[in-house]
Amino acid sequence: MKLVSISMVKNEEYWIWYALTSVAPHVDEILVFDNHSADRTVEIVKSMRHLGDKLVLVEGFGGTDEQQNRELTLAEARRRGATHVLTLDGDEVYADDVLSFCRRLLEVHEHHPGLSDPPRNHGRPLDPTPTEGALVKNIGLRPICPGFAGPGTCRPADYLQPDTDHGAYNYLTRITSLANLRGNGLGWGQHGFLETGDLYVQSSPHTLWLPGLWFWHFSFHPRSSMRQPGSMQWLRRPVDQGSVPIHAHVHVPAALLRPDGPGNPTLEAWGMTAPPVGRARQRLCDFVGGGP
């Protein structure tokens, strides 16, 4: 098994360091495809020497066709011998125990030779003839969006849907087998991925849903210093959706606590990193309100 992280990013300077650092111990390679960022994203990725030879940065990647860009990232992962990919957005940060469990699960499930795809399972009642059993190709995890009130909180919406709702964004299928994986050919807002038998990965019997495993998704927090052209409005304006206590088993990823990270407004506001010398601590409410 070879697990490769693939990230297609654009203007993700605030979280990209923490996202890549969090997955590094658990993947074999880290592929970053930068889609013409205009902020410090590329500069920060290039500075990440602690990732060593695992990190591969592709600059000036792709055009405006999101689906075509995704296909190119999968093709590069295949070219490098990957069997599975971890799709990592630039604002997603993982705890070590989550990814170490997922990797170990894939490793112990690996068969030699591999199971048939789909597996041969006769399903006949009272027939003890052994079958090939379960083929786990994809893993669905729960995203949690941290609240603005601090790292011990999340937005209320994260707890509204039951574990049995396997739709986005209650779950996201983030770890996927490359076997027969391809895009559905549709554009942004309708894009998705199919596997064997033209099954969407979220509808596949080979997808394992893990409601007890969460990753941190900073989608509603400040993600970049970029402003609207000719305006002082944030390009990605943060949205405070409220804060409620986080589950006790959802703890702060170790990557967010590293002192060598570049910091960002959220970590400053939470008191987890200090602002640069000579600058006051940034407040999240300033970003929600449009900023100075």
C-alpha cells in the first residue's frame, strides 16, 4: 500500500502549513498542486523543510476547470505508484490518532493477491462456503468546524445530523482507493468521484463510515490575507456560525500546537500563537466584520 496526500490549493496561506504538517507522519508522499495562488501559500510550502523529500510542490497548476484539475492530480498520484489518496484541502488539519488508525486499518486489510473488485460473495443462506468478504476501498470521516470562541468549541451545525447521515458535509470521503477511481465529468458544485461499476464513492458498499473519527475543517475561519480587487473586503470573508462545546474525544491536532508554525489570525485570537513583533493580536470579529 502507498498512501499519498493530494492537495489542490489556491490562496490558503493561513492553514496550509498546519494541514500538510498534520498528515506528514502518516502518508508516503505529499503532493501540493498550487492553482496560481497570489498570497504567501507557495512561499510557506517551500519553507516546509521539516517534511523532507515527502513534499512535492507543483506551481502554476491547472486552469479554471476544477474537475479536469482533479483528474490531473489523480493521474500524478498514480504515476508515483500510489494505491490510495488522502484528499486534503488547504484548510483541513488532522489529529495524529485519526490518521494513524486509518493507515493501520488499510495496511491490515491489504490482501495478497488483492481481493476481487467487486469481491466474490455468494450471499446464499445456510451455505458455509467462504466468501471474499468486505473490500474496504474508501474511508468517510466527520469534519468538525471549530467555533470562533476557542479550540474547545465547534459550530452547532456539526452536531445536528445523526451518524447515519452519510452525506456531505456530515461526512467527507477523504481516503480513497485509486482502483477504478475517476471523476464524474461535471463542473464545480456538481463534481464527484466514481469507482468500480460507476458507483459514487459516497454510495459505494466499499466505503467505510467512521463516525468516531473527526478532522478539523477551518472552512469558515480566515484562510488568506487576500482582498477583493479594488476593495478592502476579504476575498474569503469568515463566517461565525456560533460556538458550542466540542466532543471530549475531539482534541486539538498536535500540528496546531507546534511553535515553529507561521501562525494565523485564528491561532492568535485563541492565544495559541503570538502575533509578530510590533503588531497587536488579531481578533476574529474584525475579519467577520470586514476587517480594517
